[in-house]
Amino acid sequence: MAQPKTKAAKNITAGEWVSFGRLAWLAGEAWTEDGVTYIRFGYSVEEFKPNARLTMHYDR
């Protein structure tokens, strides 16, 4: 299966790994309300525009 290099924030699902710089974070619950997508990473919740592209991380 093809693994996309980036994904729109609105398409991130729980259990996917997202890279920020040199760190990868396990995405938790994600939801969109009032035009903003919220994704839980550990104990914090981050805000993104729904179409913002996030870099995916895969074990290789």
C-alpha cells in the first residue's frame, strides 16, 4: 500500500505517527469544529487548519 508523505490534518486518524522536525508524535483523537481541526498528541491538543499538510512518519 502506498504511504503518503503528507496528509491533510482533517484526514489524520488515531494511531498514525506525525513528524514535527526531528520528532514523531502518535496522533490520538482528532475532530473538526468551527473550521478548525484539533488533534490530541499525548496530553496536549493542537489546532490546525483542516487542509494543513502534516508530515507522516513510518517505521521502515
